Amino acid sequence: MTRAKPARADGAKGTVACGHEETAAAASEILAEGGNAFDAALAAMCAACVVEPVFCSLGGGGFLLASPAGGEALTYDFFVETPCRRRAASEIDFYPILADFGTAKQEFHIGLGAIATPGVIKGLFEVHADLGSLPTTRLVEPAVRLAREGWRLRPIDHFVFRVVGPILIAREDSRGAYTRPDGDLLHEGDVMRQPDLAGCLEALAREGADLFYAGELGQAMIAACRDGGGHLTQEDLARYRVERRQPLARDYRGARILTNPPPSSGGILIAFALEMLGQGAPAPLGFGSSDHLAFLTQVMALTNRARIESRLHEALDEAAEVGEVEGASAAARLFDPALLRSYAEQVRGHPACTRGTTHISVIDAQGNLAALSLSNGAGCGFVLPGSGIMPNNMLGEEDLNVAGFNAWREGTRMASMMAPTLAFFADGGVAALGSGGSNRIRTAILQVLSNLIDFAQPAAEAVAAPRIHFENGLLNIEGGYPEGSNHAVAALVGEVCDQIMVWPEHNLFFGGVHAATRDADGAFAAGGDPRRGGATAITCAIT
């Protein structure tokens, strides 16, 4: 199928897709000045730490999948790491709160005892040293301006603040930034200012990563952990390293897909699903048809079994039980069991974190591609004095604590479901994409890739199209599919799934994919996910 051509923007310097208009504006400002895609992604990352404060932080972690023009693609893993030493449970500040999503409540664990070793600051400076072209002092300027002058809350920001309100008002040091003078959480339309964070970003840009990992900023965090019930020590900061890894590569219908490699699991599961999807024929089934949804469901069912079992090769033994759709079980038999075992071995021993909360995609006119995924968990409730930084609460992640809280493996890089992804299409076009959305990350990215390749949808349409998600026997179907599809898929109940939930409209439950594309002729396009406040920009040169 011929892929749709995006509209041309002559003289464009690049394109960005991300989770906030101000994040997009920061990247666009840097592109317009002549910065490359990696400069723009780093500027957007700093801005996101200001205007998407629940989703990402300088005290969190992330991954960048970078493809320099004319060079080899590389994954920068600056995700969080478990502490080298574990304090006794009786000594740590670690407790549950309830996040209220309206239709459901979820328990999170926060406190100083929930902080894993952060990697974002180290990642910022090492990526810049390898790939950046503008000085870091310039890259942080948009974020500094936003933090000092303030930014206005959107409806989705107000909703997210309400969901995690108990974290944002857990301590006096965080309460001031996130509340009105009367103590109520900031509302839609309110302006949030973070002068301490502005000063911290400026200091980091001048002094570099050592300000945190070997200097005053890090010492303040270590002292807080020592005195207040955290695990982190100077050893954790001193030994932290950004890991550079070869991306996981998979061919799919003439396209070359690169994604996050082991020890993280999101990319593996996407590769596993693509291999099965590639043995069927989604396009002739028709997007959103009952056959298409049944095929996707069966692929997700196999992938979900692989994830739950944590040994991907064992999913092959289940393949024959997964229904009648042509291609699904055949694909499972064709998938190399030795390769699956190899993947499983690389993942094993790395505690898993399913959270993934925002993403930034940038492509520039020179052909550089950047896919950057970030997470802070939901934040630990403690703000590092004088910095405006709320560190992560990754040690409170449920999937990390299957053997019970405070039983994690020490000194280990955590795995993640986050999967920044690049696609090189058969017609010469390219795409950068990724998603937030916890366990829905893998299914959201899979469906957008299929929409781009199988159904030749342009970026915005591919991102906005309705999605499904299968997990733990429940098939979730988003509103927007052709009438009758949902009823036809109901026949899967009892065969592949135990029950079906139909959502009336788009919902942030189904992830937040932000995708940027460039066709073979150089035309840019982008899709920011409306489910999570997505924003895009195509940038022209300064005149």
C-alpha cells in the first residue's frame, strides 16, 4: 500500500511531536536557530520537566534512541538504578497513597525510600557531548523562561494534578509549588511558577552533571535520604553510568524498525508482536473491521502471555490455543525460539518498571532522528530544597516488588516498558515515535506502526485512530471503530478473552503516542496524541 504524502512546508528545519505545546515550542525554538534534532530533543526534555512535572523530572530517568544522519543508531539508557544498599524497612520513609482516576483508584508508594538513582541529568550532558551542537546554556533557556515566568495549566494538567494530588501536597516543600494560596491544588487556567527550578537549570547548564552527581545538589539529596529515610548514598551517584546500547532491530513489511533493546522489555514485546503481525495481512482486512480487531487481539494475547511469563520462548507453547485467525499461530511457530530465549536471558535479573509517562519525537532537515521517552514514576512527594526537583518513586513500582516491597535487587539498572522507536520505511520515509501509558505502551506503539505501514495513514491520523488493548483476559476497545465491529469481536469472549470493555471515546488509558515523520522528498508531518495533550510543530528557519 502506498503511504500518504504529508503536506510540504518549504524551508522547514524539522518537526516535533510531544506532550505539551510549550515542550514543542522549546524544540521548535532550537530548530529554528539551527540546532539539530538532538539539541531540540534535549531542550524539549528540559521544558517537559517544567510543564509536565508529574510525568518527568530531572530526578527521573529515560531513554533516547538517536539516529544521526549518515551514522549508526544508538540507544542511550539513562534510566534509574536501584540503590547499592538497602536500608531496613523500619528505617525508611515509604508509604502508600491513593491516586484517584475518577472511575478507579490506584495505590502508589512514595517517600524518600521510594527514590531510585536518577539518570536524566547525566543523560542530558552525555547526549549533548556526543550529539549536540548548541551550548547547554542555550538549550535550557526555554525551560528556564517557563519555570521563572510561569505556564498556564490546561484541562489535562488540572486532571493529572487531581489524580496524584496526595503526592503533590505530601510535604510542605512540594505544597507551595502545586497549590493556590488557599491550599487547594492549582486549577485549569492557573499559572504555575517554579523559580527554584529555573535557578537549578541555569546552574546545571553552567557547571554540568557533576553539580548533581559529585557536587552540592547531589549532596543535598544524599543528606535528605540519610536523615529522612532514603536508601541513596554517595556511592549510588558516583557509580551511575549512561549505558549506550545497540537498538533492537526488526524488519516489518519492508520497513526497518529500531526500538529499545534489552534489558528493557517494551521493545522486545513490540518486536515479538510485529513478527506475528507480519505473518498476517492487516490491510486487506480493513482498518477497524471485526477481522482486523480479532487479529490484533490474538497477537496481543500471545504477547501478553510472553510478558507475564517473563520467558518469551514459553509463549510458543501456547500458540496453538489462541484461535483461528490466519497468521497468528503460524507466526508464533516461525518466531525463532533461540532468539526469544536470548532476549529472556538479557531481561532476566533487571527489575521491571512498567511506567512510562511522556515522549518527545524530533526529526530535522539534515536527517537526524530522535525518539526520547521519560518517566518520573509519579514522583516521591519530596522536593529537593532549593532546586524545584521532585525525584522519582520508582522503588514503589508494583512490578518491581513482586517479592514484597523493599526486596528489590541492589545496584541494578531497572528495565522499562518505555520503547522509543524509529522506523525506516521502504519508500525512503522515516518516523520517530514513542508513548507513555504503562503496560499500554507496547500495544499503542504497535498499532501506530501498523497504521503508518499497513494502512498508509499520515502521522496525525495514525496517532488519533482508535485502539484496543488486551491484558489479563480483558479486551479494551476504544470508541471510534466502524459500527458493528465491537459486536463482532464479542465472539472472542471465551476463546481469547474473558470479557470486553468498550470505551465511549478516546481515553488516556490507551497511551500517548507522539510521532514525527519525514517522507523521502523531505516533507514533514507529526501527530501529537490527543489522549494526553499532544502537541506538534513544523519549524521554519528564522528570517
